[in-house]
Amino acid sequence: MKRKQIKETINRLCELLEIPVPTLTIDDAFFTDNGLEIDYAFDAEDYSIHIRASAKDESQVDYLTPEQSAMYGLAHEVRHAWQFQREGIDPFAALENLSARERNRTRIEIDANAFATYFQFLLYGIDKINDIPNHKRIDERMGEIMRTETWQGRVEKYFSTLPRKIRFSGKLL
């Protein structure tokens, strides 16, 4: 995924969530300095999304293309920015001492995964990410997001401006 497409995706997701756009950093230093083994991270301290420069252009999930996997990661991190803006939650600080299993059970991660899953459904028609731990809780949270957040007008605006090649041809919720 090219830097321009990454920035555009982040800008549109932030517009959809009605939050300021975080700065974007593409390098390895943030991940190395913090001992992280992931490719995407939101840092509340400097309100930025970091992407590992050496990230491989491949999907972590068999049924997602590399672009779909990248879009999922970006949506997940932008949702963390939303959590910080709306609820004052610093996900990095809240999750840093937890194991991967414990992290995936937190409300913070369930919400970010639910938002990213919903985004995947709207963009590509993928309705489940079953490889993620706690997918039943993620499905429940996704339903809450769809029912309680004011989506329809902004979602339609967002998806009507996407290039036709990546727009899901199915019916929007």
C-alpha cells in the first residue's frame, strides 16, 4: 500500500469518526524502541499512527489480500485514536503490560477490532474475522456500533468517493 493511499485512508476514516487526523510515521524506530512485534500502532503521546517500514506486503489471514489486511490495521489504529479523542483512553499505556491473550479480551481491543471488522464488511463484503480471539464479543460490539453510532450519512459519503476497484458492490447496512 502506497503512502498516499495510507494517508487518504486515515483521513477518510477520521472524517467518518469525526476526529482530528493523527500524524503518520512510517519507520521501524517506534517498534524497535518499544519492543513491539506488530506492524501498526497508535501512540496517544504524540497523537500519531506508526507503521513499520519493513512490514511485509502480505496478509496475516489467509482470506484477506495484503491490501485488505492493511486496511484492517489502519481502521483498527484509527479507532484507537477515536478512543483517545472521545474517552481519553491511551491504548498503548493501557495495554502495554498485558499478554496478547489478555489484550485481546479488553474492551479497548474488542472495540477497535469490531470497528475494523465493520469497515472490512463495508469495504470488501467480509463479514467475519474468525481468526481474531473473542470474535463473538467482537460481533456483539460491531452490532452495537452499527446501532448506536450515527453512521449512515457519513458512511454513504465515504464509500461513494472511493475508487470503484475497491468499493464493495454489495448493499450498505
